[in-house]
Amino acid sequence: MLLCAAAARAHEIGTSRVSINFDQQGNYAIEIITDAVSLSEKLQPGPPPKPDAALLQIQLNASTGTFRRRVKLKFDDVEVSPSIAFATSPGNDPTSVFATIKLTGQAPANARTLSWNYGWTFATYPLTIRTPSDAAGFVEWLEGGQWSKPFTLDAPALLGGRLVTIKRYIVLGFTHILPHGLDHMLFVLGLYLLSGRARAVLLQVSAFTVAHSITLGLSMYGIFTLPSKVVEPLIAISIAYVAIENIFQSELKSWRIALVFAFGLLHGLGFAGALQELGLPRSEFLIALLSFNVGVEAGQLTVIAGAFLLVGWYCSKQIWYRSRVVIPASMAIACTAVYWTVERMFF
């Protein structure tokens, strides 16, 4: 199970972010924000570089040619070669340094579509494209090395106003759970596995929903935040605890509700970290925030419904359900979460 856990990946801590902005004259400015140490390791294989911003700046500048090989920008299927500039800055702790890579250039005259590919990350990352006709921006989640869908540059501003914003952020909230949020999926499955009774599932999910909604809102409004280096390991620990308790408990206890509420507060901070990467439109901030939360809830309910359809509707009342389903599944979840805890704390 530990070997299987090593292969299971949740969303990467400090996920890379890419934004592409166009002005009225057709000039484009691409900004990539990523972990400088990790990027330098990929560009120059060898001993891990020191987390020194000035030294990493020199190393990245010396690797411009290598960096360019796995960054692709096409207009109407014709690849272009933008100018590249690197900048580094210290992170929130002594071991982290952020790299900001800016790619600039002029779009070809009469270009109709844009395609993007970034091959220096292996994780999921958000690509935001903004044009003069759509200042709010279009967001697409991509896997490392995946080509974006062709984006139409001369499309008029999206119609529908708030309805478009609501739809966009509901989809982003849902996809943050399915398929991108394996850690959140396993936590919800851990809640479901404790007991097949609807009341037990409902109480836990309600406590979790209320809690993560509170911290998601507080964090997005800047009232309360914690660094991801603290939040992400604690989220992994919460998954491990819920799964381990399932092995030794078969009934819902009052302390479980309180703990699920506390863990929900942590997961809300995790959701906020993902949502901040998207850059909420200022004019639609509250609507986008609520829509994202609705998408998250829909994703969680889909996970529970999937578990019920797979095993719950038939197996939950069988004598062997706990020994053959609950305990093995909880052990697998616990092993995966322990692996993530170690990975997020020390690597």
C-alpha cells in the first residue's frame, strides 16, 4: 500500500500559474510564476541548487535556451519565439524562492487563434488568457506538457455577464475536486466509509461544508490566511486521521463531528489557495467565490454518490462490508495520506 501511495499524486504545492495578456495593439505579455529551485533543477540536472534568489537568477538566465525548448506559443498553428526575462524573489520561508518568467512579443497581424504549451511542470496548473474584449479572462486548467485548446483572439466579449461568471467558477470548483483534488476526494471518501447510514454521512458532510465555507470566505477576503507549507501537510494529516479512525470505530461519535469541522477549516484554506491562483474578477468577486464553493460541493456530492453506487447501495448492510471494504479502503487512504504528509513536510 505504501508503494501504491507513492504513485498517487494530489495537486502539487505551489502550483505553477500562467497568464497571457493582450493589449489593444496586439502585444502579448505572458507571465509564469513557479518555484525557482524546482525549475532550476529541471533546467540544470545535478546537485539541488541553494535557495538563494540571486544565485538562482544567474542560473536561470544562463538556461534561457534550454527553457525555450519546452515552452511553445503558436498563433494559427505557427510557432513564434517571444523574448524571455527571468526574475526571482524570496518566498515566505528561507527554503523557498519564486521565479517570475515574462515572455513578450507582438502577435502576427490578423492572427485568429492562440495555443499554449508549458513543459516545465508535471502538475496541473491554471492558464488565464485576457484580451481587451474580455478583461475578466478565460481560465483553463492544463496538465504539465498539455497543449491548451485553441483560443479565439478576435471573439467578442462573452455575453451573459454574471451567468457566465457563475458557470465558469462552478466548473472550476467542481474540477478542483474531480479530477484534480485527489486529497479532497480521499477525505470525503473517509467520511463516507465510517458508516453506511445516511444520517452519519449527512452530519459529517454538513460540518465539513460549513467549516470550509467559513475559512474559504475569510481567506479570500484577506481576514485570515496561513502559508500553504503549513496548510497542505495538515490537510494530509486530517485525511490520515479520518481513515485511521475508520479502522477502529464503526459508529459516529460526537468528537468526530467536532474534528471534521476543524479539518474543514483547514480544507477551506486549501480551497482558497487554489482559488487565489485563478485571480477572481474584482467586479464579480462575491459571485465568483460563491459559485466556486457551489462547484466544490457538487464535486464532493459526486464523490459520495459514486461511492454509494459502487459499493454502498448493495454492500453496506452486508456482514462482511466492514472487513472487506471499509477497513482495506481506509488503510489504503491512510497510507496515501501519510506519504503525502511526509512529502509535504520535508520535500
